[in-house]
Amino acid sequence: MKTKTNIRGLTTSSIPLPLPLALPTHLVKAPARRILLLMGWYSIAIHRGVARYAKQAGWALDSASVRNANAAPVWEPDGVIAMLGPNAEIAALVASFKLPTIHIGYQNVSPAPRVANDNKAIAELAVRHFVERGFQHLAFYFKDVSKCELERKECFQAACKTAGRTFHLIDARSGLPKDCPPAAIFAALRQYLVALPKPLGVTAENDDLAAEVIFASQEERLLVPEQVAVLGVMNDELRCNFTTVPLSSIDDNAEGMGFTAAELLDQLMSGKKIPLGPALVPPIGVVTRQSTDILAIENTDVAMALKIIWTRYREPINVEEVSMGVPISYRRLHDLFQKYVGRSMSEEIARLRVEYAARQLVGTDKKVHSIAVESGFPDANRMVKVFRRIKGLTPGQFRAFSRGRTGT
């Protein structure tokens, strides 16, 4: 034992610490594989999906590049999951690897397979969300001119045509120089919003652009959602809940994208053949907040019935109870509801319950029975029957598929 005097003149004793015992090499378990996650743009949901699969597979996941500019790995990886974005350094680094690689997004990468959003399903979901609220005039805010934005715009326009709605394009860059300042684009957006017919339902490629629509509307004293209803994509809660009007958004199932990318990479590293075309991951549904929480339906009786249904669908309510809250006969209300909404009141109640259940299935680990009761169904059997009719899958199949377990 050694003694020493510290700066206060006190004598202390120090006992040498024993060296850590080295485990026999046959007991030291190495990670199954080492995976490099390179993100030119960051999504915590995608990261979570990749990490969930990595834990399940026993991988060592290097995601240090999401916190610093140095993308180079500290050890030799066995495979790569990459989101290139505009980051040229990451693109060059990925190109230099001769490793199994899965890309996430819409970059023109060849010949690596990739995972992407199902833009057709997202666009159809957006249009249906506005149609259910009675909007006749729908618009797409077009700004970044990316491949994803272009495809999403085209799908939205096609969905508007199918639904018999009028499509308007808000092309804020039209006529402006390529290097124009953001303020000029924002000013053009404001002019579009003033000129377009009201009430207007507007969507955009993502939550950030949708938030710009809210800000521009308020600058022009346009009421959100009464005059301009706004819908984003991604459902970034830190973005959606902290805009001046809470933003409704489509949950694009980014966590499922990350999980699917990792699952495909595992197959690729195992020598399995993976299609080079994109693996499309469908969205989960719309998370409704104040920016679209409005009924643009001319008939006040139908609007009143919808309000009752939307408010009470998780209760044991039926169409007779709904009609009691509207000052016309049940038969008249039934016919008007079918005319303006495009389905019956009972179908609307079932649709809302299924959509709520779908969000709970993906976002929680609650049992199907608990979700059924919480969603307004009398029991799990009834929910399974209605869920399968509307979604084409059982609740269990939907949960597995939406969470990225494509092999289920």
C-alpha cells in the first residue's frame, strides 16, 4: 500500500486496483455483423427502425455520422444503409465501398436496391382526407423540385382527378430565377394562396413545407383551417405540434422504412438476391390536428352528423343515436350523408374506428382486445372482421407489415 500527500496536506492511502480479468476468447461473443448507417439527412424514426432490427439481429450499428461530420467508419463494416440526401461526401464514401448496400430514398443510385415511401398511397390518403371533409379544391405546394416531390405531386394530381376534385398547383418557383432568395418564394406562395378558391385543401411533400403554407396563410390573414386546410407528410411531432396551428400530417411509416432497409440488407449479406427496384413502404394513416380539423360541407345537417360521429366514434354509438342529434328524419339524413360524404354513417363510424385502431397497432404494444374496446368496437372479434374488410389484413398482419416485418 502506498501513501501520498494531497494539495491540502492530508495523507491518503491508495490501493492498486486489480487488472480486469480477461475472459477466454471462446466466451467473448463478437457481433454478428458490423453495419454502417450513413444519413445525409436525418430521421429519428428511420434510425429507430434500423436500430430495432440491428438489436434483433445482434448487429453492431455504427451511426456516429448522424452526430458529426466525419462519416468514415472506425472499423471495416460488413454492410451499409445509406440515405444520401444532398451530402456529396457521403455519396462519394458509399460509392467507394464494395459492400452490400441498401439505400433509403429517391436518389438515382445504381445498381444498389433501395427502400422508399409509397407515394401513390400517400397521395391517395391525402386526397381522401380532404374529400372526407368535403373539400372540392385541392392544391399541392411544389417548391424543392426533388424526385420525391415531383412523384408525390403527380400522384396527388392523379388522385384528385380520380376523386373528381379540382387540382391546383402552387408552383412558387415558377418564373423566378434559380438562385432567388427564400423570401421571394415565400412571397409567391402568399400570392397563390390569396388567389386560389376557398375553402382550399393544401398538402406538400413534407411537414416543413406544409408549415410554410400555414405561415403564409396567416401572413395574408387567411384562416387555418376554415379557409386553408393544410396537411403535411412525415408526422414529425416536434414540427407538427409546434407550428402556430398544430399541423395534421400523414404518418409515412418511416420507422418501417428503416426496419425494412435493415431486413433487406440482412438478406443481401446472406447471399440472397434482392430486386433492384424500390421496396415501397405504405403509410400508416393521417394524424389529424387542428390544421385540417374542419368540415367543408355545404349541407349543415350532414356537417352536424359528421361532427357527432367524429366526436363520439370511440363510444358505443350507432346511426340512430347520430340521427337524434340532427333536426331531420333518419331517412333524409341517410340519403344526404350518402350524397355529400360518399358512404353511409355506419361506414364512417367503422372507418374511424379502424383508423384509430391502426394507429394503436403500430404505435403501441397493446393487445388487440384492449385496442378493440378503446377504438369503440364491442370486442376483438368484431374489430378483426371490420378491420379485415376495410384494410384487407387482420390487425396482427397489419401490425407486423407496418412495422417492417415484410416476411410475416
